Amino acid sequence: MTFPRLLPAMALAALLTACGQPVEDSTPAAPAAPVTPAPVEPVTPAVPATPAAAGGVALDQEGLRLVSESGSTRLVAFGTPTADAVAALSSVLGNPADRSTNSECGAGPTEFVSWPNDLDALFLDGKFSGWSAGRDSGAKVTTMDGIGVGSSRQQLTAAFGNLKVEESTLGIEFNAGDISGILDKDGPAGKVETLWGGTSCVFR
């Protein structure tokens, strides 16, 4: 009887090993689609306002704030008796330049005490009731955030999140809580002409 030739042991082991290997896919993978980044909108930074200077008076929604040389503040609040308010403000601003009364104001006869920096304090029924900053006050009289006559509408928007602007019989009027005023023109290029807070005496 003739027997088949046996394969050498090493050849048989190699053959069994090869039979157990997975067949690799030689098809190349499709390239990934390029990712286009989303466009980024340019951000225009707000123009920073100049904070109220130390050793002066800052405009406030609740009255006028005295700013010491060290930067600490003290509020002269609406409702303060006339004599006390005038004395406190004069300690920082000097003696008033003028005092007058207007009996035609809508809220009633109103006393005006004016200082040389074009800041007026208004008094109704013997109490501090409002303030107004005129065209010549400029950077000398501002809020603690630096908002005053000459500030831009962009600065107003950055300082007051609740800013409202509309055209009225007074002009381009804006309102931010208890602070109001007039812009010299409509649109982003507008600048503050006058400011007032608390009781006002404006004729519409």
C-alpha cells in the first residue's frame, strides 16, 4: 500500500496559521470632506467713558453724589432739605453762581440753585428734587460711569442697558431709568447735549 507523503511539520504549521488570518481590505478609504469654519462676525468694542473725577460731584439717579479726593462717595439724595443739600454741594463746588425760582414748572414752583460748571439743583417744596447738567458742563459733571454732556450714544448704550431713544418736541430725547437728556442728532453719531434727573422743568 502506498501512503501520501506527509508535509513537513513546519510547513503544516505555517499553512494552518495563514488560514486563520483575516483578509485585509485593500480598497483605499474615501477622503473626509473638508470642514468650512463658520464666519465670525467682527465685534466693535464699546468706547469707554471717563469715570467721574475725584473731588467733584457725580450725577446719580437718586440725587447727586459727592466724590472725595480718595474716591469715596456720599449721596446727597432727593428729598434732602434745601439748606442741607446746598451746603453739601457747595462744600465741593464752591458758592452757587445764581439762585432763582420758576413758578411755571409743571411740578409746581421750583427753585434753581446754579453753579459755575453749568450744574443746576432743583428744589420743590423745600426739598432737593432734581438736577440738570447744561451744555457747558461737559466732562466736569458726569455719572460715576463717565456719562455726561458730550458722551456718545454708544457710550450711553454701554452704560445703560435700558436706554430708550425717541423723537419728541424737545428733540432726540433719551431715557435711562430716572436719567434723561437730549442728543444732538439721531443715530450712532449722536452726542449728549443736556442731561437731567429727578424732577425736571422742561416745556414740551
